[in-house]
Amino acid sequence: MSRFSLRYASDLGDGIYAVDTGYIRPQFDACYIITQRAPSSERIAVIDCGTPHSIERILTTLTDLECQPDQVDYIILTHIHLDHAGGAGQLMQLCLNAQLVVHPRGVKHMIDPSMLKAGAIKVYGEEVFTKEYGDFQSIEAHRVIEATDQFMVNLAGRILLCIDTPGHAKHHITIWDQMSRGAFTGDTFGISYREFDTEKGAFIFPSSTPIHFDPKALRASLKKIMLYQPEWIYPTHFSKIGQVPRLYQKLTEMLSHVEDLGISMKKVDNRHELLKIGLLNLYIQELRDQGCQLSDSKIDQLLQLDVELNAQGMGVWLNALQT
């Protein structure tokens, strides 16, 4: 049990705290606070930050940890999708000593987010974008660090290694933390919601959201992560999970099923709706095999957004295969 009273976060051990960002629903979207003892004060890295609406929860958690925003040295983005990075500008304005660490492909979008905003509006629509993401701020160029493959973030002696892991997005990194034997995987190592946990463990599935889904690159990135023999995975959706070799096997199997589903529907009419039906059926079958007792309608409710976005991303991938 944590010695702190945490209102929005869970103590995961090894100085790591998962903050429920409040995006969409409880236990949907997490960011992580890593604390490391230093001679003068605890030093902090924040991995992902949710949307602008999430910043209050991060600040509250810092207060709960008896820390201040000026103790944050790094804000590290796994990638620049807005449920991970939408609040980065606001958080940087409040954490005056922090530097932003992001994949080289994401740097220009953090400095000038206009294209990022336009892309999000295209995917979600203006109304949803305004409600869920609000406004987000640009970040001064001199405060942004390019995290090339194997770039090391030194948090008061604790090394956080940035690994280039495309497949979900071309601008995606995974952060390896030797101290916890854990990998902060954003969306590369799939999505795993705690509502679906059973006696057999966690349910996991790949995230194929628009616009960079690439099964071949994703499979290579998963192998790359497994080279570090992680004991724990810290995905954005949602929080710490173990049994990593089993999860890897399940994730790669599901990825193959997703590929097969997509190829079988590459040229059919009404493809998007059929992909959604096919994905949901895949997820439900796997959940039943795992012993999940939730009703089909409840599973549909919990996975509705993922099914929609994953089908969209598969459509972009299939269109690219035909060119």
C-alpha cells in the first residue's frame, strides 16, 4: 500500500504511479509518473500526459506525492496521438524545468500543432475534437528533445531508454526502465483493459488506429521489446500488466487474425462496417476462450471506440496495399 493518499493514481512500485487521465471512462487511459530520489529532491518524469483535460489530474497527483511541478525534469511522449500527447503544451507551461522528449517525427507537431489538430478533426470530427481534446498549446523548440532509437534519458541516475517501435504509429517510441524491468509501450504492445481480466490473466489486442498501422513493422517492434525480457508492460490502455510472454503470444496471434480479416475484406463493399463486425467477433471469441463472463452487449459497449478506430486504421492500411 502506498504511503500517499492518491486521488487519481495507483502506486505500481519502483517509484512508478499510474494516473487515470479521466479520458472517455475510468480505467481507459493512463499516463505514468516516475519518481527518482536525488540529493536535493525527488526528480520526476511523466510518460504521456493525456488530453488538456487530464492536466489537473496530473497536477493533483504531484501534490498527493508531495511534489511540485518544478521537480518534473522530463515529459516523455510515447507518440503524438492526442490521448497521449494532447495536453503536452499545457503541462510544459506549468512544469518550467521540464524538457519534452518525443520521436523525431513528432517534434515539428509539438512545436506547431496545427497539422496535428487538422488530422484529429478529420478522424474524430469537429464536435468530438472540441469536446474531448479542446485546445492545445505549442511548445518552444529549445525545450524539445528528439528521441532517436536508443536515446537515453537520465532521470537523476535512473536511465530511461527510448526505443524506436513503429507499427501502431511511425512516431512511436517505447521507454525501457531497467530498474523496474518494465516497458512503457504506449499503444505498441496492444490494449488491455482491466474489466476483462480473468483467472487466466489479461486480455490483449493490437491497436490499429489511423493512420500508420503496419502489421509487419508492428511485429518487428514487438520482437524488439521482447529482447529486453520485460517482466512488466505499462501500456496506456490500461496500467501495469505481467505474464509478458503469454501476452506477447496472444498479441501476435491476434495480430495475425486481424491481418487475415483485413485481407479477406480488402475489396468488399461496405468494408468499414464489415471490419467492425469482424473485429468485435474476434475480440468476443477470445474473451470467451479466456473465461470472460461479461455479456456481448457490455463487451460491445466497452470496446466500441476501439472497434471504430481500429477498423478505420485497417482501412487506411488496406488502401495502401492496393496502391
